[in-house]
Amino acid sequence: MTTITSLTASAHELPLREPFEISLGTREQARNVLVTVETDSGVRGYGEGSPLPPVTGETQRAALATAQATASLLEGRDVRNYRSLVRELRDAFPGAVSALFAVETAILDAYCRERMIPLSELFGGTATPVETDLTVPILPPETAGERAGAAAEAGFDQLKVKTGGPVAADLERVVAVHEAAPEATLKVDANQGWTPAESERFVDGLAARGIDLALLEQPVAKDDIAGLARVRDSVSVPVAADEAVFSPADAIRVVREDAADVVNVKLGKSGLLETAAIADIASGANLELMVGCMLESAVGIHTSAHLVAGLGAFDYVDLDGNLLLAEDVTDTAFDPTIDPAGPGHGVEPGA
């Protein structure tokens, strides 16, 4: 038996390089939670959650309290039973997605480190490099263009532009990004900021300027599945569901209502095992798959990269959260390549 002897959780404060604005608000630092699980053999597993109240419904304080409370359920349990442990956690702490992502990651990381295997092997693949896009936040057009130009020079050929405000201003930002990085493939993320009519007007406005868009992500409110379906039916650009999908049941609803072409999974919304289940549903329905992130350090980002490498099913990768930090927990190059290693997710915070 491989027993969990302790679980500890602490606040994980991570200042950003620059303020990061989306339609849901502005962040100047990531207020995360770091969880450590230790086994009776002395192996430690690490996990991270990045709560964002408008998306996950948790503050850092609440997520930290939840993570700490899981210790009484987990200590003395066999880490090899990670699937049943994760189910018990979800039953005991429903909706605490950031805290449970951190705890689940620490459990699976410890399990893999005990066996000296990369986390990706649990999901069927090897720890191969993953290429990510880079996000341009809500900025004035000139500044957005400068960010895009710098990203292109650093080798990013996939850019995601945050929108969701007044359509005219959003159009000018995307135009500036395109002019600064004309060879880059562009995605747009409105973070629920528009109505269906505004979404259509935005896409028409870009088309009138001769700019191709690869993806339109979560243009309308997360609970407006009918509105999401309307956008999908009325625009030629693939439409992605993001905040609308936290669980496999959410994914099934999107599929049944023909509401999206793409499902954007995030471990910070769903955890590792549930994200894999959502990916199966999307693949079975012939929807494309995207993986996104919150403002996580390399702990969370490399965990996601292992899942991407393991499943080998993703059409879009948006794992740039740690590139937005002033300082990561490990050496991180400002380029598109994430090179996950093992054992586990391979990151030692504070090492």
C-alpha cells in the first residue's frame, strides 16, 4: 500500500508582468493555491489551483480552506485508488473546482512519482513537447499591436486576443494585432461579454476588413446555450464553448443543442479526470478540442501539457498562463514550446 501521510495547502501569490484585463475584470497578480501530498515512502506530489471568482466562483481564501479540509478525507488513504479518491472529493466538496484541481493534481503527481512515470502515461501517451498560443489582453490598439509584434518575434504563430467589450473597440484591437503580426493565426475570446447580435456584428466587421479568424471563443453568457447556438448558426467562424462547460453533463448539453464547434476544456474548471471525460464526449461528437488555462505557474501549466500529450486529441492549445507571470516557479523560456517532463508533472516548486 502507498499511503498518503499528509496533505498541506498554502497561498501561492504570483505577480504578473503586466496587468491582465479581460471582459470579466483585471488581474495584477495570480492568487493561487499550492497543495503538497506526501506518501509514506517520502514522495511528494504537487498541485496548483488558480481561483477566479467570476469564472470558478471561488476566492483564494475559500479555495485554500477547501484544500486544507480535504486532508481529513485523504490522509491514511492509498494513493493508488486515485480515481475513487477524486470521486469522493467531488461528492464532498461540490463546485470547489480550483481547490479540487490542486488536490487531484497532487494525488496523481504523487502516484506517478512513486512509479517514476510521467503524468502523460496515465492518459495514454508520452511526455512530448506541446506548442501554445499567446494571449493579448484587452489593451489599446497600439499597445496590443506592440504585444503581438513581440510575440511574433519570439516565435508565436498562434495569438488569442481578448475581447468582449464595445464591438468597435474590440475590432480596432484585433486589426492592430493582425497588422503587427500578419502571419499569425488569430483566435478571439470574448469571455461571455457579447450578445449574439454583437457577436455577429464583430465577425462581420472583421470579414469586411479582410481578416480571417480561426476561432470565436465563448462570445455569450455561459448559461445562454441557445444564444451560443445562434452565434454558431449565423457565423462562418468556428465557435467554442468555454465557461459553458465545467462537467461532462455540460458537454453533453452543448452537443445535444448543437451549440458549438469546439469545446475548450480547462483543468482549472474540471480537473484531470473529468477533463479527460469531457474530451471523450467532444471527440465522440466530432467536435474539435481546445485546452485552456487559468493564471497558473508551471505546476498547473505542465500538468495540462501532460494531459495534452497523453490524450493527443487537441486542435487548439492555449497554455500560456505562466508566460504572463513576472517570475515562474521554475525557469521558463518566453517561447511557444512547453516541454513536459517526469516523473509526475516534473515541476518542483521552490526547487
